[in-house]
Amino acid sequence: MLWLLGWSCSALADSAPIRIGLTPVFLDEQLSFLNDWKRYLEAKVGGPVEFIQRQSYREVTELLLAGELDAAWLCGYPYSQHQKRLRLLATPLYQGKPLYQAYLVVPSDDTQTQSLDNLRGKTFAFSDPDSNSGYLVVQSSLREQGRDARSFFRRSFYTWSHRNVVQAVADGLADGGSVDGYVWELLAQSNPDLASKTRVVSRSAHYGFPPFVSLREANPASQRLQTALFEMSLDARGQVLLQRLALDGFERSRPDLYHSIAEMAERL
């Protein structure tokens, strides 16, 4: 029996890992959490799991399309750009729904700004050019008015994470920024000193929460991951991890959740 146990452990160690792509745009400064999540998923899927982090959504998307990832936690914007090649695996449930909003934020001592129009000619922080809440929502809104971010703002820049957008606005490096509302609310709980230095001017319509996706081709690894995500809300360890993410669970994704994002992208 001992040799059999040793063989099974060796086989587990030698099996190919499930490779999951992430970016700091969504998960930032959560190394401890990722280690705990990795161990949990490995126990659920019966094999090794590897989180592969890159700076931008574009880098993660390119790895996924090249077959170098089994799955990725992406924004709805890159999913809508490549939906002919990508398959939805699971969508997180936030406050009971698979939805989130973009927040327009300014420094807390700015009591004058009431809308995006008030930020014309000022400095603006985006998170990522392939982020829905961190870029597309604002750019699409400007395009509807016949404007463009490059000429509307005096200067704009990318921070490569939603937390960094909040930090840039709080520090006065930007007069305003567009940020994932889920991330801002999470910061308001975990880092109130930072979040309180910003003020939410407006909240967007609701959009499909950033989903887990894989290539459309059959992939047993991604199917095992999908099952593990669905079952997180059913066991104690999974529930603790979900609480740390401020999520209620994962559900089967619906393509129609991302139609409004695709429609905005068509305006660009």
C-alpha cells in the first residue's frame, strides 16, 4: 500500500498543471490568497495548478489564444473581442448577481466634479486598454458624444491595476479615474484609508462580471477547473476563499451578459 501511495503522489506531481492566467488589473497584492486558492483547486481537480500572472489583459489573452494557458480570468472586453475562439467557463456572483459596475472617481477633496464632462482638459487614469470598467466605459461614452479620450483629457495614462487607479487619484497624480466598482468596494473594506481619499462621482450601468474563459476546443483541464469553481460555494474551505474575494460563488456563464460590452466596443 505504501508503494501505491508513493506512486499516486508521484503521478500527481508529474501530471501537467492546469495553467490559469491572471493579471494585477483584477487581483493585486494577493499572493497569500493565491497560494491558498492554488492548494484548494489542486485538491479539487486532483492535480497541480499554476497561476500565470502578466501585467496586462493583452498579454494574458495572447497566451490563452496561443494555447499556453488552459483558462484565464479575463475582463468581458477581451472576451467580447475574441468570443469566436473563447468559451465561457464560469462567471463570479457578486452580491448575488453576475454583474458589476464601473466607478468614476476623483480625489475626495474635489467637491466640484459631478460628471465626466467636468474632467475635460484634466489628467485621467485608466487601468488597462483592454479593461471594460477601466477604459472602455469612458471611451465609449466619449465616442457617443463625438469625442475621444486622447483629445478630451489633457493627459491620460494606464496604471495596470484598478488599485493603482485609486492610488493615483488619491495621491493627486490624476484628477479622475475609471475603476472596477467591485475593486473599489473591496478596497473600501480592506484599505479604507486609501479608498476614503477618493470620491465616487458616478456609477455605470451593470455589466457582466469578468469571467473565467478557455479556448473553445475541448479541454479536460478547463472542464475540471469549471467544476471546481462551481463547487466552491458548497464546501467550507471554498466558502472561506469566496469570502476573501467578497464573492458569493460562480455560476454557468451566459454570453448575453457581455452583449452590451461588445456593443460599446463596436463604437470604437
